[in-house]
Amino acid sequence: MNGQNRKDIQPGKEVDIVLKQDQRTGKLTHGIVKDLLTKSSSHPHGIKVRLEDGQVGRVKKIY
């Protein structure tokens, strides 16, 4: 799953995200979803989430 649909992501899911500072390089950060920050049902660049460690980014892959 590519992380563009809000319904695919729930707190506790394991995901890869791209942090704001890594958008140019596309470097992925692995973690567990704590909060969903995007309110719309979908987003073309990925749903924005906060990981349990506090990092914020857009979901690129859901495990």
C-alpha cells in the first residue's frame, strides 16, 4: 500500500515515511504511527502522520 488513503492507516501500524527535510532525497524513516495529521480522506503525496518517536512525515509504505 502506498499511503495515499487515510482509511489504510491506523495508529499502531508499521510504516515508512519521508520527513520534510528528506523530501528532496526521498530518504525513508521507519516507525509506528501514533497520530494521523491529514484530515482529508486521501492525499497525492501521502497521508501526514506523527510516529511514536515524535517525527512527522508523509507515509510512503505501509507494512
